[in-house]
Amino acid sequence: MLKQLRDPFRYEPPESLGRGRGEGKTGKKRPSKAKDTTGTLKRLWRYLAHHRIRMSAVFVMIVLSTVLSLLGPYLAGTAIDQFIEKRNSGFIPFLIGMAVVYGLYACTMWLQNIWMIGVAQETVRAMRQDLFAHLHKLPIPFFAKRQHGELMSRVTNDIENVSSSLNSSFIQLVSSVLLLVGVVGVMLSLSPLLTLLTFMVIPLMVIGMKWITNRTSRLFKEQQRNLGDLNGFVEETLSGQRIIKAFSRETIVIEAFNERNKRIHSSGFWAQAISGFIPKLMNGLNNLSFALIVGVGSLLVIHGHGVTVGTILIFAEFSRQFTRPLNDLANQWNTMLSAMAGAERVFHIIDEPIEAADEQEAIALGTMKGHVAFHNVSFAYQDGHPILHHISFEATPGETIAFVGPTGAGKSTIIGLLCRFYEPSSGLIRMDGRPARSIRRDNLRSHMAFVLQDPFLFEGTIRENIRYGKLDASDEEVEEAAKQANAHSFIMRLKGGYGAKLKPDGGGISQGQKQLIAIARAILADPTILVLDEATSSIDTVTEIKIQEALQRLMKGRTSFVIAHRLNTIQTADRIIVLQDGEVTESGTHDELLLQDGFYSKLVNGQVVLT
């Protein structure tokens, strides 16, 4: 409902043209590996495989703990037969032996848990690192079509889901399978008849489990999707608080939040409620199995069919141990489904195609003169819907080019092409006589600096924000850049001066002060090519004068591209290019364009208004 804060390179195609989640460049649905549980597990194993030694140690501990858990009840049954019914000697050493068994069981459980926690945390750290690194390799259009909060949810909530599952579910699943095999083996060796009675509950368990998991799998995935949507909405509304309050839209926003909150409540409620049937089902079947064993076993003891009281005790305990791993498998399976729902969303982002690689022959320029030429350049975000039509112009080193035109004319798109955020659909862009494609992107952008309408400042000190333009700059260089940007005086009035801490996105200082810091950052970067996008909009007159002075210093000797709605900021440009509907309709100096008596002349005379 609310749009993200303005991004000069952001394009939002019509909804009918946009690609949905999981769609490729052709607009067709592409298969996602994450929707395949087996495929997702294989990808998780690639991360776990880096910790084979610790994983092997965890597996050894699980085996030992399983053996010891089987040995305990067996020894208890033996004690009844040997020391209570037959009154044999050696009971005290036997008790000591049982104490040692249970003590070793506790040690193996502790070791497997602490080692698995280490593996889980290392695994999700690597996943989180890969995801975050991949996000920085994705092209700008990817971010233009997704909510930032929804992406944040994948980095935090979804990976945390995987972490929680690995911490507990892996051990539970492996130990449950081993325990199940061990229990069945021991039970068969003691009494096939009682074992058969225990197995009678398995079909009921399978039917119940299948019915439950078929429904919870879909619900857990829906819950994760709804959570990501809510996170995106919250991030968007928090960023747009001024607009919300300015238009008194609090009630509408709260209603929209409540709608999303209800969806999470609904999917979460039914996912948890249906999965909550699992322990109830297992406990009921467990009690049924226990009653059958005790009842039939007692009859066998009474009628002398080779079953002892100790055997019944062992079976009674093993019947619980038989259903307990099934119960654990059922519970952990639901946890794993939730983790898979998170992992699929993480891998979906990692599977997104990264920004197209540079050409093999692409080079890095040590220095750049700043000669820029567009030769018959056309561009379309979506096939069949061109934004720019045959754009041609040339900027010589040190020249200032201004772009004027209504919203949607293609001004910011030209800047996006200049920075190689996009590639032309046709035509050629040259930098210093070389095709832009033949220059490495990172190198090309290192020769450029930006001062945008909404300057972005990071949480940290003012000095750190200015130094972002040149990370190895000295304190003296930072302060000199601030002085040239007319920012030094207001910085020194702040508590802490250059060491003053800024809140996220520069909270705590005015819009004009943010802009001066952004200009200082650009001055420190010492770029060859400068991009100014509405750099003086929404600024008071006094601050605008300071910014204009700072910009004149910044632009001196640099090739500059200026986008502005305020005509006084572009009248001194060496050339003004007028854009309408993606085409160049006029070009020349301020005076030349006035003589042409075209769109620009009407704009200056107030006969048209830029919208």
C-alpha cells in the first residue's frame, strides 16, 4: 500500500508485466529446488559436510547413548528376575554397574548436544554469510521488485528456523531411528508374541501421521510466507511514518497490518493445532500398547509360557521406548517441515541469477578522463515496453549535462545505464572512447560518486559516514572534505563533533545536514564522474545556498550529470537535455533552449509544470 522511499534507480513495472516469485527471465515459472524436500536436504548436507569430523563424533555419541538407553531397562528387568525372584547375590555391584550405565548415558547425551550445537551454529553462519554475500551480487532490478523487510525475514527468521531445527531435530531423528531398530531387535529376541502385540499400533500411527503431515507441510510454508509479508509491511510502514501521519492514514495502516496479522494467526494456529495432535495420538497409542503388553504378558506368566516378570517389565519399558522414537520422529518431522520452509526461501534467493558477469576482456582503468557518449541507446525493462528510444548525446571531460523532463521521461533510467545497473537493449555507451561493457563494473563505479535526493547515511559517526567515500582517508582529509561541503561548521556544533553518533539513516539531523554530509562524502571520493539527482529538493533556501556552493566546488573539473526539477540548479549547465516519453526532444544551453520556444521555454515561463 505504501511505496518504499524513493530510489532514483528503482523501477516498478506494471503488475501485469511483473514476474512472480520463482519466475525466470522469460516470465515462465522455473522449478525451485527448495520446494523439493530431498533437494533441500542435500543442499543443507553440503554445509554440514564441512564438519564431518564433529558430525562423526556426534553420530558415535548418538549410537553409544542409544545402546546405553537400551541397556538400562534390560538391566532393570534382569535385576527383578535374578535378585528379587531368585534372590541371587551380587546385587550391590549390579546397582553400581547400573549407575555407571546411566552416568555414561548422561555424558554421551551432553557431548552430542554440545557438539551438535557447534555444528548447527557454524552451518547457519555459513548459510547466512552466503545469503548476504549473494544479495550483494544481485542486480538492482531484483531489489526494485521485492520488499526489503521480506528479504530481511529470509536473512533472520528463516535461517534461525534452520538453526533451531539443526540444534534439536538432527539428534532426535537419528537417535529415534537407531533406538527404534535396537528396541525391535531386543524385543524380538525376548518374545516374538509380545513384539507382535506392540506392532499392532503401527498402522494406526502411520495413518494418523500421514493425515497430519499432509496438512501441516502446507500450513508451515504458508506461515513462513505470511511472516515474510508482514515483516516487509512493517519495514515499509516504519520507513514511511511521516507520510502516514501527514495523510492521517494510521487507521488504514493498522487495518492492513491486522489483516496480515490475522493471516499469520490463522496459518500458525492451524499448523500448530494440527501438529499438536501428534503427541496426543502417540500417547494414546502408547497407552494402548502398554495395556496390551501388561495384560497379555501377565496371562503368559500365570500360565507358564516362558515369560518372566522381568521380561514383562523390560517389554513394558521397551514398548514406551518403541513409541517414543515414533513420537519424536513425528514431532521432529513437523519441526523439520518448518525448517525446510525456511531453507527453501533462503535457497530461493541464493538461486537468483546474479548481476551479469563482466566481459572476459573487461579491464580496469587506472585513471578516467570523464568522456561519456550515448550512441543511439534504447532500453526496455520489459520486452515490448521500451522506456528509452534512440538516445544520443556526448559529455566531454569537465562538462555538466542536465536532464529535464516530466516524471517517467527516462532521466533516472539514463543514470542507471550510465552506472551499468542496467545494460542497453540496443545502442552503445562509451567511456573515454571505450565501450562501457569493456570496463569492469566495480572499476567504472569507483570513478563515480552520487548525491541523491534522499541521501542515505549509515548508523555510526559522522566521520565514518564521510569516510565511506574513501575508506583509507585520514581525519584531516575527512575534515577538509567537510569544509569544502560547507558541513564543518554545523558538525562542530554537534555534541561530539565528527565523532557524533548518527541514528540509522541519519536520524537526529536535518535533511539539509544529511545532504551536506553526502556532498562531503562525494568530495572525499574525488570522482571523475558525478551524478546529482534532485540534490537540492525539499531544502530550505538558506541551506540550499550552502548546498549550491558546495556542489559548485564538487562539480568543478568533473563530468557531471544533473537531474533537477528546480530550474535555477541547471541554468548554468553546459548543456540541458529535455526528455519526453523516453526521447530527446530538445538540447542546448539555457539561452539556446529559450530561443527554441519549445517545452523548456514553456517550463521556464511557467506554462507547464513538471510532474
